[in-house]
Amino acid sequence: MTDESVPGFALVVPPVRSKQELALSKRFAAHIGMKSVPENTVAQVIQNEPMPRIPRENDVPIDADVKEQLLRVFFENIFPHMQGFRADFRISNATDEDLDAEVAETIRHYQSLGLTDEIPVLNDEVVRFKQVRRVLALMVEEDLVRRDTIIPLAYLPDLFMAVPVWYFYTDEIEQQEIVDDWETEDPCVHPRVETFCDLFPHQVWYDTFQLFNRRVRTLQQYRGEVIPAAIAKRMAKAVTLFDHVVIATPYHDEAGLDWNNPEWRRAIDPYVLGFKKGLPCFFVIGRFSDTGTFPLFNELLADTIEFLRTNQQKLKAFNDIYQPFWHHEPTANEPADDDAMYGYETEKMFGDYLMDHIDRLLGEFERGTLFDWLRGPNPEPLVVLR
């Protein structure tokens, strides 16, 4: 993987880290309640090199001008074509007068040329440009312009494996639909599940993501550590700017009904993540402990591995569901854009199929190749949310 994983990330992501550097994971007072995780599993996590280009020891820009310049170059690389519309790439104190005037004139030219189909495309891109600027402004306002908070989407599987049980912000209508899904033995695949599966469109990732998130959880279903006041305030802003805001937790005991309600002592310290459509990165907009992205990260990832090893047999509960709804690569008998409406057929009972998947996952982990396996054969070109 190169620094071009995210355009402009040469400023944000430093050279490849050594395994010694990947092992750095300070403990803070906030983590005193963390459960014990086998040291040999933690050591194996490091051998798998999760998020290898993101620094564990973070040099936080202090100077406001440095933060502004860092994000401005990143912004320019995300929207290079907007320079032709006299767009203002400043994050703070930006004005859109020149941009709006240029867009209005361009639309008149489109109309005179009969290019009316291009008008909504241009308008949508201008809206997206302004929305992303507001996202970056939030990062400035909340002092989150750091090298471990703007992460290439290609690294999402790495973070996911540390905190795989997700809770989504949703509106009231979607909340009710999701509540109904939890009353259904075999719910249809939710659009949010499809969205995050399709970041890495191959069956290995589909199966891994859905092991923990087959049924979407809303923030209203969250039951865990107290959400700090500063995090709650930041989330209230974030949900107006991002397309998806998620509390990503290490609460493996919430893996769900389909695991036959596994018992597992919880790890601690969830993350809050923000996702914006069209961007090849995601944002760490909070950590309950406010200690940064990586403290406890190796241990959390090791805890997920231990959970899978211990509870693998509980997936036999899936054997009670014939061809469950499951986001998957379309077969020859179904439309590619409608696969979520079909039960997933395998040669084995579905629980046995998933247990075999975990066998493969654990094998890749032991070989030190877990994250390449999860991303799939073609993580490049860039993965983006649609």
C-alpha cells in the first residue's frame, strides 16, 4: 500500500512503521479496568501489522496555521477539479461568492450547449464540496487534526477487528424499522450493512462484517460505558455533517441472537467514527477515554481473536435458518443489484459455513496475513462510500 491510499495523505501519513513502533501502546489511568488478554495473542496482532502507516506516537500539530495548511492540501487533493471553479479551499473563514458565481455562469453555458444533464451533477458536487469543508472544520474546532484521526478507508478492517460491534445514529423512521428487524428471526439485509460490506466487495469481508452486524443496532440500543459529556456534545454536531456516525465497541457479548447469545467479559473504551460519502477516508471523532486511537488497540484486537476462538461453535445457531438473508456476491441466478433480497445458498448448513470462515480467519491471523485477506485481492483503486 502506498501513501496514495488517500490523495494528499503524504502530509498526514508518514513512512511505513516498523513492528517495534507498531507495538507501542501506552496504558492510561482510564484503562485500569481493562480485562487481561493473552500476551501471545497480542504479540501475534503486532505480527499482522494493523494500520501500518498510521503512527502510534502522535505528533499533534499545535500551530493553527499548520492545521489549516494540512487540511487545505488534503482538501485540494480530494477536489482537484473544483480549482477550476475558483473554489476557496480554506477551512476556516472561507467564502463561496466566487465559487457560486462561477458555477452559475457554467450552468448558463451548459444550458446553451444543451448539456442539461450535467447541471445536477455539478450542483451535487458543489454541495459535497461544501459539506466536506464543514466536516474538516469540525476536526479543527474539536482539535482532532492529528495523524491518527483521518484514516484511509483501506484500513477500516484493521480498526473493525478491534471494535466490531457497531451502533449507528439513525432517524426516527429508520429506528422503528430496525426495532422490527430485531423481532424477526431472519431479517432482510439492511442498507447500512450493504454500504459497509461493499467497501471491500468480496465474500470474506461480507462474512466478517455481518458476523457482528447482521442486525443493525441504533444508538438507542447502546448499553455500555457512560458516554462522556464531551463526546455526546461532539456527536450531536457530527450527526449533522456525516452520512454515518457510529459508536464502534468491543462489546462482543452483543454479537447477537444469531450467536446464541454468547457470554463474554467485555473489553472497554469504544470509538466514535464518522463516515462521509465519496471520501476515501474515515474519521476518528472520539474515543471515550480521550487517549487517542491506539492506546489499548492491540489488546482490543487480540480480544476479538480470543472471542472468535472461544465462541466459534455458537454459530451453529445459524443452522436453524434455511438460506438466511445475507449480503453476498451475487450468483448466476440473481441480479447483482438485488442480491440482499435472496437467501444465501451454500453447500453446507449456514452455521457450519460460518464456522469454516472463522477457521480461515484464524489461520490467516496465525500466518500474519489477516488484514490483506480481509481487504481482498483488489483494495486499490480507492474504496469510497457510495
